[in-house]
Amino acid sequence: MKRFIFLPLIILIACSAQAQDLSIDPQMYDIIDSVSADRLESDIRALAGFGTRHTMSDTISDTRGIGAARRWIKQEFQKINKQCGGCLEVHEQRTLVEGKPDSRIDEDTWVVNVYAVLKGNTNPNRYVIMSGDIDSRASDIMNDTIDAPGANDNATGMAGAIEAARVLSQYEFRNSIIFAGLSGEEQGLYGGKHMAQKAKKEGWNIIGVLNNDMIGNIRGIDGVIDNRSFRIFSEPYSSQATKRELQLKRFYGGENDGISRQLARYIYETTDTYMPQMDPMLIYRLDRFGRGGHHRPFNEAGFAGVRIMETHENYNRQHQNIRTENGIEYGDVIEEVNFEYAQKLTAVNAVALASLAKAPASPSDVKIGGAVQPSTTLKWKKSEGAKGYKIYWRKTTAPLWENVRYVGDVNEYTLKGIVIDNYLFGVSAVDEDGNESVVSFPSGLIRD
């Protein structure tokens, strides 16, 4: 794959690209090297050691239950804050969920999110979020006392968010980063709903949500052992799309170009650029078949969000009482977690978070024209902090961007000889250091 380092006053000609053509930032390699498998192991063991983190489990004990777990998470964020000289804001979001018969929360329960904010120095109200789930479960979704260590599901994702906070707190960024522990996932995605509601109410400008749910298993129930690949799930377009917007997609395309899918492509590319030994799989589906995760409430609130997770799941180790039957071991126990793999996927997140937190905002109000013409024209509103723009295009059947052209500090450009009928198009913003935004897909037509 050919890449170019972007420098001021240098104009890049069209080039072949696989997904986005990101500039190389040497700092990303330092970030990757700083992610520690040993620290992840320590945190995963600590979380699994609380016995159960069921949403309705003990909140008084200092050693068992979700109360002890969330206090420990808050303390870890506070330790990081002390180490970085007060760079983090550590918060709890407490929401009382009323218990209802025949629901997964059948008694009044406080659902508590714990999160840390690394404020951006230029655009503090623009956020990229990495989340993991605090809670766990066993076979019976309502059993809040039985052991449910949730070592992989989802102590790994929660530990990954804490470790990413440790590493990225040593740097400053244009945009803010939130490292979130979300509760109540197993009982109905409550924590994600509550944070998404808070974000909407307070007007957070969310670049994207990277939901990490199970990032530590390499031995699949299908017999495959794989410590290199991982999956990125993304929905095709917003579930809030209006009837008119869906009608336009029928005529103009864009069925695979919603904001979450562009975020997924961006994560694919940061991985391909800085961790080529890893093999990201873009899964064009909201989540696993018939299942869900904590990115979904953000999607439903209109925000970009994806799920990052292992490729090969072991269902005997998910949502199971710890036991042995017919020689088969069940239960989500620490012995089945691969800490080096969790380190790799945490690094995948850290690089994507850092890239997004450094980047200018994506171009807005992107429009396109070129019907019955030999060329295609794109027009957009400029982004704060951008020093130039790139236009991407690909065949309508291609999953990733195939071609790119740097067009300079303009807000309109015509691709001569590129027929609009045969391709899909997008525009990204680039700052003076080469930091690049997520691609924006056209949302309207150029009117004369």
C-alpha cells in the first residue's frame, strides 16, 4: 500500500489506496509499545476477583459484587489522574432503574457508569469514546449471587479502557477522549442508554464510540486458535434515518456509508497503518447475529459507534455457570484469557483514539453533483483546524476506499473523467501535521 507523509504546501496526486490513506505519525508506535500485557492481566484478574459483577449484585462489600468493582475502577482512574498531574476528570453517572416484574431488572437498582475524561486542548466538547462493560452474568440472567467472574466478558474490555487511559493520559490532544465503564449491559444496555442520553442532553459532539466487548479469547468454539484477527461491527446507516433519507439512498447510494461504517473503515486503516501484523475484519452488521452491545444505544441516539471484539468466540465460556459436564468445561474464567491478545486489541483502540483525538472535524454539508456529466464535483463546508482536504472514491461494490486525491485548501473540487454513476465518494479534512478526520459521505446534491 502506497502512503504519503503530508507536509504543508505539498500537493499529492491521485494514488491507489486501501481504505483511507493516513499519514504516518511516529508517536503512534510509542503508544503501541506503551500498552502493557502485564498491567492488563493485573486489571483483568482484579475485576474477575470480585466474584460477580452482576448489575443487581452486592453494592456494600469491599471484595465482592458490582459495588466493589465500580469503586475499584474509579480508584484506578483516580490513580491515573494523580500520575498525570490532574489531566483526567473522573465521574460517576448514577441512574435509578425502576424494577419491573418479568424484566431483567425486577427491583429498583442503581445503574452506575464510571468514566474518565481526558479533555482536548482545542475542542474539549468533541469526544471520542472507548467503552468496556463493568457487569457480568452466569447462565441465569437473574442470578445475582452465583459466581460470574466475567474474565473475558467483559473484564477484558473494561481493563482495556483503563489501560488506554494510562497510556494516552501521557499525551495532549485536540479533541477529548472518554474512557468509560458502562453498567447494566447484560440486563438491557442500560449504561450505554444513560450515557447516550446524557450526551444528547448536554450537546456532546461525539466523533465515535469504540465499544470493546470481549477482547481476550483466541481459542474459538470452532476449534480455531487465532491471536491476530479481530472484528469491527458497524451498522450501515443511522437507525434514525428519515423516510426521505432512505428514499434518496435508493437512488443515489450510500447504503454502506453511514457514520458508523466510516468510523469502522477509519479503525481498519489505523490498524493497517500502524499494526500491519493484525488482521481487522469489517463486519457489515450492527452486531453478532441477533445479539447486541453497548454501542447500539449510541447508534440509536444518532452517534457513530462500533463494536471491537475477538474473531473466534467460545460460547462455552460466555454466560455460563462454572462447571464441567461430559468432560467440557464451562464458565468465563481467567484461565481462558490471553493477555497478549488483549494487549494487541487495546493497542488497536489506543491508536484509533489518538488518531481521532488529533484530527480536525470531518467536513460538513458535503454535496455532490455530476449526473449525465463526464466528471464528478464535490462541495463541502470547511472544518476548523483543517489545512486541506482529500477526496476518496471507490467502486460501488468495494468495501474500502480505493482511490484518493489531495485537493488542497478548497471547498469544491471536480474530478475530471470520473463518472459519478460508477463510484461512491467521500471527503476528509487534514491538518498541517497530516492528522486526518473520518471521511464524510455526501448528504445532498449540488444545486445550480
